Amino acid sequence: QVRLVEFGGGEVQAGGSLTLSCAASRNIVDFNAMGWYRQAPGKQRDLVAGITSDVNTNYADSVKGRFTISRDNAKNTVYLQMRSLKREDTAVYYCYANYFGLDNWGRGTQVTVSS
């Protein structure tokens, strides 16, 4: 079983920055992939950014150039740096990790971008 805990959510003004962290309960080098999804009220949960075990990254088109995903294997933590935040980035952000073909999820952290 994998436990994932997100940190760093909050409220920020449009144009601002925020960094999310996801701490895993086991060595993240064992994960096929990790990343972040988000879900706004009334909408489906969508991929924001992902990073594989060999550090390949992918991003949703809506966040390319503004968000950066990274990982620190020594800290078993994945980060999501968010810049130039927009109101439409407001959502609950969930960390995920794929471990032996199974997706594991954190409880989510709220990000609210105000004008």
C-alpha cells in the first residue's frame, strides 16, 4: 500500500505562484510514474502533469510553460511548481503514484486562485 500526502495548497491571487508537494510513504524510485491531477467543481478529474521513473515529463496543454513537475528521490517527494496562476486553475489537486500497475491517490489539496 502506498500513502501519499499533499502539501502546499491555499489561496493565491491571479498571476501568483504556488508550489505543491506530495510525500510518499515508500521509495518513489519504485513507482512507474507519479504526478498530479486536478478536479474543479462539477468537472472530471484531469491530468495536470506526470513524471516517470526515468524522469520523462508530460503536461496538460493548459499548464505548459507555467507549471513544472519535479521529483526528489532522496525525500520521496514530487513537486508541482505553479506560476502565472489563473482563476481556471482553481481546483482540488490530487497526487497519484502508479505502483505495480495500480494507481494510488492522495486526499487532495485545494488551490484557489482569486482575481
